[in-house]
Amino acid sequence: MTFPLAATAAGLGLRRALLGPLRAAAPGDYDFLECAPENWIGVGGPLGEALAELAARVPLVCHGLSLSLGGFAPLDEAFLAQVRRFLDRHRVALYSEHLSYCADDGQLYDLLPIPFTEEAVRHVAARIRRTQDLLGRRIAVENVSYYAAPHQAMAEIDFLNAVLAEADCDLLLDVNNVYVNAVNHRYDPRDYLAALPGERIAYLHVAGHYDEAEDLKVDTHGAPVKDAVWGLLAETYRRFGPRPTLLERDFNFPPYAELLDELAVVRRLLARAAPAAARHAHA
């Protein structure tokens, strides 16, 4: 049995640097936690005990880093068996991975874009279906930031929608990535949102980025969320209604109180969107 996530749930990333504050947090500071299973599978001792304690307290979701769904090396089925045991043991509500590749003869330690082609759609969709079979559950794939688009035979949004339909999987919508890509590749992020299949959105990510230039943004997860991204998150809620939302921060951690301040912004935007969504549902 897994813990479901409420539509208005606001969560934080489970990072080892934050274990102390997360364990000492007051009830209600956050509604769920997200971790990368690669960083916790096989971990015992005090760290394993901390993970088990937190997973018993709030729902846990998992966001994978190394499956390389867009790659050509065979899927690591032994690793996926470990992931399935981890998800079952900790009653994980959702598992997601990046719509990218990150391995060739070995780990490349980066998330690289998949060519936007029909052939790539069929290839990655087949790997997602196989992953879902091995895990015994639907997964969500995340729209990723990218800075070059090799062999772009179709638009990014068309590629994403084709993969979701062909694989019959869900979407982890990263709102910051939508904004970053929209600036870098010159499209309107609202048009991108309008073209998404809202029924497939399992949850959201929101994060900070680095302003390299007015027309170049770099996805970092190492800074506060920018005002433009907060605005796009509000637009996302207006269009699709409240969805569980994770505040991502991977390094340059501020004091825990500052993370809670940002999470409070998420909660305010969710609360503002909830009544409108309820009115729409009963219209």
C-alpha cells in the first residue's frame, strides 16, 4: 500500500544535508518528501533509520537519476528489481525519471537531450513500457531542460506528448524547465502548457535557475525560485488545478527557514487555485 498525495500537497527534497532539519521539523512543515532511490538503496545504519522514520511520517516519492530512458544500453533490470523492492518497502506513492539519457559505456553524469524524432519516440516509449512492467506500476517522466536540440524533426512539446501517449505513462511537469527552455529556445511557455495533457500530470517540480543572460537561463536547482517561475506555476494551477508540488533544491542550501518560506509561496498559490478548481469541477 502506498500513501496517496493530496492535490494541494507541498514537498521538499530529501537530501542528506537536510536530514537534521527534516527530522526535527514541526508537523505540517512539509506534506511529502522526494528522494533519488540511487542515493538510498542499500543504505543502513543511522542514515537508513532516518529514511525509514521520515517515510513512516509522510508520503515518499522517488525521482530517479540513472535509468537513462533515452539511451541505447540495455535497461539495468537488476537495478530496477532493487528499485521495486525499495518502492514497496517504503510505500512510495510515485516514481519518476527524466526524459533524457545519461549513460553510454558508463554513466555520463549529465542529463542529455533525446533527439526529437519519431524513431526516438518509439525507442524511449518502449523502454518506459518495459520499466513499468518491471516495476509493476505506472511511472512519470519529467520534461528536462536542454541547451541544444540535435536532429529536431518535431517540436519539443510534440515529442513529449507523443512519448506520453505511446508509452501510456504519466508526466512529472517541471515548471522551471518549461520556463528555462521557453527563454532559451524562443517559445511562449503558456502555449507549451496549453498543449499538455493535463490528465497525465502526476505532480510538479519548481526550482531556481541561473540567469546567464537575458536570453540564456541555466537550470541549476541551486538558487531561490525566480518571480517569473512563480508566475508560471500560478498559471499552471489556473490551467490544471492544484497538483502536488515539490520545491527542488540540490545545493547551496539556505537555512531551513528560508526553504519553508519558499514552500509557503507554493502553499499560497495552491490554496488560491483550489477554490477555482472546485468551482470548475461542479460547473
